[in-house]
Amino acid sequence: HALELRSLFGQAQDGESLNFVHRCENSKFGFTLTPDSSATGLETLYAGMRALDLFNARPIHMETTRRFAAGCQSVNGAFARVPDALPDLRMTYYALAIIGFC
């Protein structure tokens, strides 16, 4: 949310934040919580994609991110935090936003 607040107040985004977001990109999941982590979920992918969007930047692993999000979709069309979990409205919002960014 800090990046969004900076944007709302007309403050320039700093390169250090962009560098951190790029270091959180991951070829297996799309994005992880921290640069050397394997923890991920739709909320993490959404945060990474939204941060890059604020910088007008594109993800390095866009197809991986899209595939992970699509893999979280249940048979009823809603989305869960991770594949094979219970879907909910918030995760469905995140997934649709991620797909829109891609």
C-alpha cells in the first residue's frame, strides 16, 4: 500500500523499491514474498503485479504468473489462494486483476 500512497500523493517511486520487486520475481511461481522465499499465493502475485504496474514495468515471468493464477481456479469458476484450496471472493478479485495485468 505504501507504493500506492506515494503514487496518490504524486511522489516519485524509487528505484530501490522496483529493484526489490524484481528480486521477488520467481521463475517457478511468478512472485514470492521475499527474494529468497518459496512462499507464494494469489495475494503475493497481485502485490507484485500491482507494484510493477505502479512503476509502469512488466514482470520478467509474466507467463508463469498467469499460469499460477489460472491454476488457482476451481471448477465453479472462482479462485483460491493456491491450487486446490477453497476459493473466495477476495482471491477471485486478485486472480482477475492479475490476468488483467498480464
